Amino acid sequence: MAISSRSGRASALTEGRGSGRVMRCVAVVVVAFGILSGCSPSAAVAELTPAERSVIREKLLAQNWKLVTARFPFATRPEVNVVYTTDDGSWPGSMVGCLRAAGFTVYVDGRYFQFGSTAGRSTEDFAIGTYLCSSRYPRVDDVMRYLDRDRLEALFHYLVGTVRPCLLLSGVPSEPPPSLSVYLRGVDARTSWNPYRLAWSSPVPASRLAFLEQLCPSRPAWLDVAE
């Protein structure tokens, strides 16, 4: 059956509009990907070696145990394995969940928690339980204190060039980054900048934060010191 030239032009125009929409969508995705990849550090970061991870774990455990012996000098140090490194946003939840799973009554006040009266459990038991949980789920800020400058710079560029643009493209507000020197000075004081800070301090649902963490990981995989 013959097709009129007018119908042909209309069909071609419709196809052209559809193709244009597809191309615009592709362009948006490409631009977004370009923003993320273009801002990422170009140099590959050397993974922490098994020996380096082991040293950091031992230093973390020793520091955590000092908090126990400062109050209970004759306490017996239990064995513990590091499960995974947590960020500031998920650390309180990990700690409270771990302590409650161990049978402790824990009261939560914002981002802080404390021991509640628990039948048959003493404050020394709670101190040792806190040691076990904090050692299983060490904070990124604590791990950072044992990184060399090159890796700290790599982490900074990852946060600035990958995580923050990802959050902004997802519609999540994020504080502007400081200079590298200011960021490095905040490491020992545990006040270093993080693009997730506003999201962590706002009433964002846990399910939304979990989705964002999958989409825009708050830490690079090489920073995990789990065994």
C-alpha cells in the first residue's frame, strides 16, 4: 500500500523527535558520568597490603583497649576480629546493635549511647563489650589516623571528586570541601570534612541513606581494614 508524502514526513518527524529524546537522555547520562569520572583522581591508589592492614588493626585494638584499662586495669582482654570499617553515619547504629545483641541495655540520645542497668552485667562488662563492638566496627576517622599522606590525599580527592558530585546529582545537599591542608589538619582532631555530613545530621530516612551509600560509597574499598 502506498504511503503519502505527507504521512511519510509526519512519520519521519515523529521518529526524529523520538530519536532526539533518546539522544538527549543519553547525553544527560554521559554528562553526569563525565562529571563524576572527570573529577576523580587519575592516579591509581596503592591498596593497603595485608601487612599494613594488620598493623592498623593492631593499633586500633590497642587504642580501644587502653580505654578499658584506664578504668579497669586488671580486665582480661578478649579476642576480637574486625568485621568492617564504618563511616560516621552508620557507626552509632552498628555499636548500639552490637551491644544490644550482646545483651546490654543501651540508651540512645541522638548520636550518643550509654549503658543502662542490665541484670547480671557490670560497668566493667559494658566497657569490655564496648571494646569488642568498637573493634569489630572501627570508624573511618580512626583508621585515617594511621594512613600515610599519599593515601590521605587520595581519600580527599575521592571524597571531593567522586562522592560529593554523586550526592549533588542525587539531589542531596553537601558542604563545600575545605582546602587539602585544612582537611589534613582535621585528621588527628577527628574533625575532617566529609561530603555526607549534612545528610548524616539531617532527618534522612535510614533506607534513603542506605540507598545513597550504595550509589555514592562514602569510603573507597581500599580503606576497609577488615580481616
